[in-house]
Amino acid sequence: MARAFKVRSAARDAETDSERLSSISAAIETAIASIRKERDALRARVDAARDQAAFATGTDYDEYLTRDAKDAARIKEYEQQMASGEQRTQELERQLGGLDAIQEAFNQHFAGKVR
């Protein structure tokens, strides 16, 4: 005798769907929060390097003529740190934009299905 085909209850299907979609939503939110945290910390370090470079540069218009070689090397190091930091910040902003778009699309398609 053949067994009748059975499907799960609608409530169980909805719970399974919600759990599956919740994990995706949480992953997106975690990635976005991680990027923002890294970006904000990096911006603080770049700002600090900028301040240190400005301090090392001095305020006299001709100070660069008599600058100590050690100070010039330190300024160059700050400039390199700032440039690297700015490049990384741009990459983080690009990633953030992509994940924001993914989150928006996810929310459009699965609104009301995630707990």
C-alpha cells in the first residue's frame, strides 16, 4: 500500500523560512557593523597622523628649508600612513555601499519574513 504524500504545516514552513532568512540578515548586519567599526577606527588614526604631520611640519613658511632630516622622514611616514589609510577607507566605503545595496534588496524581497 502506498503512503500518502504529506507536506509540513504552514507554520513549520514559515518558521524554517524565518530562521534561514534571519541568519542571512544577521550576517549582512554583522558585516556592515564590522566595516563601520574598522572605518571609524581608521579615520581616527588617519586624523591623528594628519595632526602629527601638521605639528611636525611647523608653522613658519620657510621651515622646510631648515628641517631636520629626522623630522622630514617622520613627516614622510605620516604622509604614507595617511595615503594608505585613505585608500583603505575608500575600499571600506565601497564595501559598505555594496552591502547596503544587498541589505536593501534583501529587505525588499523578504520584508516581513524575518523575525
